[in-house]
Amino acid sequence: MQWTPEHTQWAEQHFDISSTTRSPAHKVEAYRGHLQRTYQYAWANDDISALTASNLLKKYAEKYSGILEGPNERALLCSYSDSTTGLMNGRKSENESWQEGIYPMNCAPDVISVSKAGMTAALPPTDVSASIGSSPGVASSLSEPSFSSSNCGSHTATTLHSGLPSQEYTASYNGSYLHSSYSGQNTPALPSPHPSPLHSAGLLQPPPPPAPPTLVPSYNAGSPNLPNYNYPPTGYPSQTAVGPSYSPGGPPPSAYLPSGIAAPTPLPPSTLPGYTYQSHNHTPIAPTPLNGSTSNSLKRKAFYMSGHEDMDSSYGNFNYNQQRSSQSPMYRITDSSVSDSNRGNGFERNAEASSLAFKPTKQPLSSDQQRKYSMHSGRALTPPSYGSTKNSVGDLRAGEPYSKFGSPIMSEQTEEHRQHLSHSLTGPDIGTATSSIHAAEEQLKNSDSNLVEMVTSEILQQVPPVDWSDIAGLDMIKAAIKEEILWPILRPDMFSGLATLPRSLLLFGPQGTGRTLLARCMASQFGAAFMRLSSSSLVTKWLGEGDKIIQASFLVARCRQPAVVFISEVDLLLSAQLSEESPVNRLKAELLMQLDSILTSVEDHVLVVCSTNKPEEIPESLRRYFTKRLLIPLPDGTARHQIISQLLSQNNYCLSDKEMSLLVQRTEGFSGLDVAQLCQEAVVGPLHGIPGADLSSIHPSQMRLVSYQDFDNVFCKFQPNISQKELDMYTEWNKMFGCCQ
Ligand SMILES: Nc1ncnc2c1ncn2[C@@H]1O[C@H](COP(=O)(O)OP(=O)(O)OP(=O)(O)O)[C@@H](O)[C@H]1O
């Protein structure tokens, strides 16, 4: 239809558009003017009838006059701005402060560049249905394919947004930055086929590609001591770019593809020069609290199953080998005095063995090593401990008597930790966390010192840090953990929409599939203390004082927070089969009490990770204690290949591609642990047949290479330990109660 002067007259009868002042007293007029222009724009450019346009104008004039004249005028303006005008054409009011406060793209690049991981705050309305506790990041990343014309995103676009025309600005474009609560008011979607003037003017261009991540948590870059640390790069392509979730005028270049939340990257340590995270003034838009983790999971699955090679660099398979900063505390293993075997690639059996809880013969690490590990694992993303009094503390590290305990702070790290904390925790968090620590310290002082000492030496683990790349396969699980556990805890300010932070996690599935590795990895990523409680030890060896041990462990965890408490075989403690007289009930009651307090506490930074291979034993009423329940399956072919390659890379071997494929085939149904043990048996094959006397003098280079025959010889010792029936049971349980199908 044609624009005629009558239209202007009509509008003038409805709005006073003469005011040009911006004083608060004229805000109503200014805003009305804005609305009028906005609607004119849409009206003049769309095929709607004059009558419809008039009705709409009238309707919104009434609606907005109510808003504008209300007591919370400013807030309401902010809340509704994008959902109406944004939907129209993306234009904003000339009112500067309104623009600053609202326009999300101003802050998105900042947030993105800070996270270096492609986290977008944009959540299209299509995703607002998911649940609290589910990751907005997932939603954002999975819904991004509305830019379906892009090479990387197209595969998901068709499945997830098939209803949306590609290469077009749809209503979801402008609304996509809104938290669901912003769109509570029904707004007519008057699609504008025209790009925003800001776009046209080039004011909303995607930011330049962010600098390559420099704070990626890995620690062997360039270290000559860790030549075999990482998996072959093929499985873990590097992160190429992150970008905002829009692209004016057409499909974004692939480098700007919205790629969702990438691997959590350590928050920049305070020591990094030029770090300006705290300095930007934009408040990130609260991501949408999601309902329905299932939909998330399905999206994630679709994402992963539809050729994620193109995109995984910015998602689950973030390559930690890239661009490591020597200044990041995660990479500070430069001291050659720590042997390779202690560097912790997750495949180090000695390290594994040394981490068994309650093992009295465990050799504690030397104090030097302890300090190194605490430096590495303890300062990755957030400080392992902090407090107000420098030098007021003893360290709860292994072997230190309780009498030395005053506070969990390692004195020389205190200041740095506090600075870290100011980056990772914001606002009141800092105060509350510190006060929570002090409270825990007081309690600990009144506890049985022998018990505390036992806990700090046996349960508080001094194990090498674990990187995501140490864990073969499990891409979806790793992505879910990063998005739904790590990020919300690391950046609570960005996840304020979540009613509760996910603080407890149940990893269920067959044994030996890497659940402990995952828990250790989480601790490493958090820079958290890692505490490992073995339920079987608690209910056997420590039954008499098991409840006190649990209590003391959580107390120490609070003192050492951030901390990850890992409880293996938790079904033994929570089983529905326990008789009323069973002494295990005391342990169960104590554990539930501790879980309750962790779940309800806003100040504690303690994550509880439990594992079980009998999830069905956990009574229904207790399932709720686990905010997330993730099935950790047997490794698939690719993961088995990675495990074998990784383990063999520490030896001289000779296997053709065909033989390797055969090994992968023959290990079908094996757990990761089975595969690891098979390799360990096979690699000693060349030693067989060498006379004992010669063994002491033989040089490694004189040994024959490990061959397929060595594997063949030991295969008979290994059988898949798990039946198809059990696997089906896990799948069923996962379907009913799991969070990641
Ligand atoms: N996905 C994996 N990637 C690499 N190694 C793995 C993986 N899964 C298992 N392993 C190997 O198996 C060993 C045991 O793994 P882990 O202890 O984490 O399993 P788990 O599920 O906790 O088993 P359990 O419950 O029996 O203790 C690891 O040290 C590692 O060598």
C-alpha cells in the first residue's frame, strides 16, 4: 500500500510527536514519537492494511501509555523495548540511555570476547521452553542455526528451525536477545523484511574474530616433558572462532557462526596483563532459564550427530592444544622436576592408583609436588581457597597436622586467589563465600583433629590435573558438563535466571568408563580441590565412623572451596534396600544432610559428583538430590581408538592401520578401563621371553616393538564385563531419569 499524507495526520491525532526534548518529563512523548516512527516504518513497508495498522497503533498506544505512565516507567520501558520495537525493525529509540541499557549486541561481543568461547547471550524465543538448570548455552547454540544458510549451521537449521525461513530476519532475530520473561506480553510479530538501519549503516557488524584463546586449560603446550600427552589432533579440532548470533544481510561468514558455548575457558587470571573483563559496563543479558533438558539434549544430540566436525572446534571438542598462555596458571608446569608420569594425562596408572581413597599405603606426594599440583589444579579457573588473612593458615594438604590448620589458604597464594575470586565470583558472592569459609573453619577447629587429618591426607586428593582432552570420546557428556555445570557455577552472574545452580551430579553407567576422570577434570577446570570418597570403603572399612568422615569431608571441602567432592558407588549409601537397622543408615542420613546443605547454600562453591553403576537402586525420593544425571556409556569405536593410540604412544609399537582397526573392532563392548588394561598387558609382551638376567641390562631401544601379536596373546584374558541387558537397563533409566539422552 502507498504512504499518504493522511497517514501522518492520523498519527498526529494519536500522538504528540512535537516534543524533541529528552528530559524525563518528556519521555512519554519521546517514546510515543519513537513508536509512531517505528510503526510508520513497518506500515510503510509491509503489506498490511491501513485498518490493521491503525488498530495496532491504537492498541499499542493504549498499552504503552499505561507503561509509560506507570511508576516503574524506566524498568518497563527496558523490559518491553525489544519485544515490540525490536520485533518491528530492530530500531531503537533515540533516547541514549535506553539504548545503552537495552541494546544487547553492545554487550554481547564483550561477553563473548571475555569468555573467548563463543557464549552468546542470545536466546531465540523458540528456546524459552527449556528448564531451569538446563543450559541456556545449549539452547543458544542449538538455536542459532536460524542462520541456516551458513555452511556450519545448516545441518541443525533444518532440524531445529525448519519452520523459519533462512536468510531472513524473522521475529526471532530481534527477540532473540530477550530473556523469556521479557516477552511475557503478547506482541504482534510484524516482520520487517528490511535490515535494521543500524545494520545498514554498518553499526552492527560482527566484531572482528576474537583473539585465539589464550587461557585454555591445558598444561603441556610446548613442554618437552609431555610429548605424548594429547590425543591426535584429528579428534579435537581447534576452536576457530566465536561470534555473535546474528549476521546482517545474509548468512554470516563461517568465522562468525554462532557456535554456542564452547569449552569453558579458565577465567582470566588476574595476573594477565590487559585483562579487562571487569571493566566493561554492560550487564550480560540473563540467559533464559530452560525447561526441559530433554529438548536440550535432543538438540545437542542433533548437533553432534549432524556433522559437528565443522563446529566442534567451538563446542565440545574445544582444542586445548591451541594458544596456551604461559601465564595461565593451568600451564605452569614448566618445572622439569615433575616427572612425566606425574603430569597426569589421565592415562597414568600410577597416578590413578595413587589416588585411591583410604588407601593407607598411599605414598603422599612430596611437598614440592603437592605445591605444584595445588598450583596447577588449584588455580585454573577459580581460586582453590581464599580468605581474608594472609599467612593465617596452615594448608590442609596431605601430611600436614591439623594443629597447623588455621584456614585453608596457602599463604603465598592468598592475594592472587582473592584476585581470581574477584573475577570468577561477582558481587555479594565474594563476601558470602568468604564468610562461608570462615564458618567452616570455625567448625573444623572444633572437630576431631585425627579425623580431619585423615580426611586431608586420604580423601583430599593430590592428583595431577586432568584435561578434557585426556578423556576419550564422551563429547556430548563433556559438552553438557561444560554448559550445564561449569559455566553456571563459574559465571553465576550470567545465569541468574537459574533458580538454583547445579551443584550435584550423578554419573551413572558401566564401571571403568571414565567417571572418576570426569570428576577430576571438573575439579581441574574449576581450579578446585578434589575430594574422593569411596562408598565401598565407607560401608566396610570405615563403617563405624563413616558418618563423621562424611561430615568432616564436606567441612574440609567448604574450607577448601571451590571444591569437588566425588563419591563413588553412591548407591551403596543411598540404596533403597537398606534395612532400618543397617548402620549404613547413619551414613546415608549424614550424606543427605550434607547434600541438602550444599544444594540450598548460595554461598558455598562445592560441587558434589556421585557415580553409580546401579542407578536403579537409588530410591525415587532421593533422585532429586542430583540436579543432573548423566549416563556415561561405554567408549565407542573412536574413543577406543583414541585410548589405544594414546596408551601406545608411550611405547614403541608397530601396528598397521588395519591392525589398529581390528583392535578397535575386537574391543567392542570393552570399558575404557578394559581397553587400558588390555594395552598395558600387551605392551609388556616384548619383555616376555627375555631372560630375567638380561632384563636388568637391556636398553629400551633393544626391545622389539609392540605388535598386534602381543595384543592377540592377551585378548583371551579380557571379556566385555557388561551384558547387553545391563546396557539396555542404563539406556532405559537414562530415558526416564537422565538429563542427556
Ligand atoms: N573415556 C576415557 N578416556 C580415557 N581413559 C579412560 C576413559 N574411560 C576409562 N578410561 C581409563 O579407565 C581408567 C578408569 O577410569 P575411571 O576410574 O575414571 O572410571 P570409572 O567410571 O570411575 O570407574 P569406577 O567406577 O569403576 O571407578 C582411567 O584411568 C583410564 O585409564
